[in-house]
Amino acid sequence: MARGHAALGAVVPLLTLAVWQGVTSAGMVPPSMLPPPAEMVRTLAEMAGSGELAQAVGITAWRLAWGFVAGAAAGTALGALCGASALARALLDPTVQALRSVPSLAWVPLFILWLGIFESSKITLIAVGVFFPVYLNLMSGIAQVDRKLLEVGVVHGYSRLRRLIAIQLPAALPAYVVGLRSGLGLGWMFVSAAELLGASNGLGFVLDDGEQTGRPERVLVAILLFGLCGKITDMALAAAGARLVRWQDTAMPVQGQRALHPA
Amino acid sequence: MAHEVHIAGLAKTYGSQRVLGPLDLHLDAGTITVVIGRSGCGKSTLLRCLGGLEQPDAGSIRIGAGQLRREDIGYVFQEPRLMPWLTVSRNVAFGLRGHPARDDRVAEALATVGLHQAASLLPKQLSGGMAQRAALARALAPEPELILLDEPFSALDPFSRESLQQHLLHLHRHYRTTMVLITHDMDEALTLGDRILVMQGPPGKIVADLSRQDTKARLREALEPGGRCPPGPPAGAERPQTPLTVRAL
């Protein structure tokens, strides 16, 4: 059944590819606007042969990794604090929510002014993107833990800190995993924005370069690679997350989670 | 070791509404006291005050010679309330952190409730009856001096309920722990209670003090709104076993 579902997921991409090939072969769209799939494959092979592909994917992944770690760490720390403490939530959450409303691109000039145009500003921008979903999901996950479970801690004499560690944090894990996955998705979005706005390497640069030099195949290859990399990293995180929350009694196990059968 | 429980002037108010008391009670060591009453009469509030989940507005609760301590009390809720991320054995060990004989206590509690073969299962793999057994084992493992049970079997099917009731009686014979059980099931009250306190409210007040030997008809009569059982023997007198023991408070 799972294999059948995986095959089902390939239907839309394959159909898209077939329509794309048909449209370009029939000359319905000029190659300067939409090159045929074969042209993309050739470009991809060229980039792989010259080492450009590995270099572009590598630097983009490196930026994303640092931004993700920094944003997730900050989101985790502040999310746990605001989730556990009503006082911290009242003090900090309105400001965080206001900052969340700021469009991502609005941060770019400020970060460039403060941190320069090199890696620090890009990584900081990615970290900002990752921070908010991680913070929000963990904070609400902790704050909304079932009171009935917390009462079990109370009747066993658990202190507030002990209840946070033993009950609230594990109970918030499913929400936290969702936050990390959303953060990772936004991280990919923000890394492309950061590289589009000022980079001399990376997948975002390939996008920009394709546009500037009138080579749509490079633009499409970069889009395809963003999509592939995003999907692969999300699958890896989903699989890791599913192991952490395999205790959940859900109707449909999340991707990568194996159902346990009642004895 | 079982301890008697003294409750003096216990009262609880939510907002402007008094929901409980003032209540004076003395529970004998090693007995099962059942508190029965209609929904909303304040019986769960009484139990929550005893368990430290609610802060009473007035009054005191004392177990044995000392003041109430959390570790003296085991609590079984209406739902199992197992931590879904912990295995059965780790759930049972929940109240035993840092205990030198933790593993032994867990194994003993699991064996007592007949769940030793389910130790490594997750709560989602348990039936309702098994989950409630695990909750009972969690309450028993620290060997508390007082066990509070808040309608612990009400969500179970009749077969599981009867089986767990017999299990509870067996455990009580084994440990002689003082127990207070909340229920609205008359059969359960008559099956389990050494002493059956009928509560009416709000505010929750004990209107009759019956025993296991009483008939269901007498219990129903006491449960009627505004109803009181005929006076029984004077307070403090030894309760006769037959034919009927009713003490109006």
C-alpha cells in the first residue's frame, strides 16, 4: 500500500513532464521561453561535469544548514521559555508576533548594513525564516499540553521545572517536529531569496545568472534542484521526526512512520 | 502502612459559588470509603482537594499524625492519563524517580495488576481496561498511604469494570491501604465500600453515611434530591453489620 502511494506521488511530475515535452516538441512555446526537458538534462549534465552543480548545491546547503541550526536553536529556546512561562509569553510573544509580520525581504537591507554582503547576512536572513515556525509551534505545543497530563505530575509531586521536562516537552514534540519541518521549508525559501539578492555562487545565483544571460534552462535547472533538495531534506527530517513521535496514536502515520499494531 | 484521614472544616468556592463544605470527616485507616452522589454535587472537588489538585478555601486535611504529603497519596483518575510517549513500565515508574528499588517496585505493581507481560508496550497498544490497570499500577507503585480513585472504572465496559472492581478488592485485602473512591454507580458503591458516604450539593455535603450491608433501595433513597436516610446509630458508635446501618449527618 505504501509503495502504491509512493508511485501515486510520481504521477503528477511524470504527467507534467509529458505535457512539457509535448508542448515544446509541437512548437507551441518558443525554446527561449520554455526549453524542452532534454535541454534541461543536457544543462544539468554540463553543470555536473564542470563541477558547478556540486559547488552550487554545496554552498546553498551549507548556508541553509547554518541558518537552520541558528534559527531552530533560537526558536527552540524562546519557544520553550514562552511556552512554559505565562509571564515570559506575556512579555515577549506580542513583540515576536509583530516581528513575524515583517516581510522577509524587508530584513535584507538591514542585515546587509549591519553584517555586510557576505555570508553572515545571508545566514541571518535564513535563520529569521526558520525561527518563527519553530518558535510558534513549540510555544503553542508546550502551552497547550493537556491539563490532565500535567495533573498526573502534580499528584506525583513533580516541580514545575520537572513537569516541563517530563511532560510538557515530550508532549510538545509532535508540534515541534511540524515547526522544524515548516522552518526548513521557509529556510529553503529564504536561502533562495538571499542568494538572488546578492551572491556569486549557490543555486540562487544560478537562477539569477540564467535570467541575466537569457538561459531559461539554467533557471529551470535551479528551480528543479531547489525542489529536489527541499524534498530530500524534508523527507529526512520527517523520517527523523517520525521516530521521535512514533508513540502518537494517529489515524494515519506521518511519512516515514511505521504503525505499531496493538497486541 | 495505612493511615486514617482527618478532614476538618474543608470548603471550596469557585468564584462566588460554594461548591464544597464545610466538611468534617474522619476516614478509618485501611478502609475503602466510597463517596457517591449526582454529577456536580462536589464529590470530585473533595477528591481533588484531598489530592492537592485544588487548594481549599478553608479547612485542613491530615493523614495519620502528620500533615498531608504528596508522596503519601496515590491518585487514579477517571481516564488512565498515561504518558503516551512512555512504555507501560516507565509510566508505572512515573512516581518513583530516584527510588532505589524502582525496577522492583514497577515489576511488583505490574504483576499485581496482571500487566507484567505488557511492560514494554506503549499506551496506544493497550485496551481501555489494560490502560486503567496500568494507571492503577502507577498509583500503587510508590506504596502510598492513601489512594484516591475518581470514578476509575466509569469509562469501562461492564466486564472490565467488574474485573477491575474485584482486582481492587483483592489489592485492598493485600495492602490494606486507605482508599477513597468516587462513583455515581450504586452497585459499585455497594460492592466496594466499607463505608458509603452520600453527597448532595452544591455545596457538597455528606447527607448519609451507609455501609456495604445496606440495600440498593436505601442508597437510592439517600441519593434523592433533598432526601435523607432515617437516622442511624449515633456518631462514633460501632456500625452493626446487619440488617441496616444508616447514619444521617
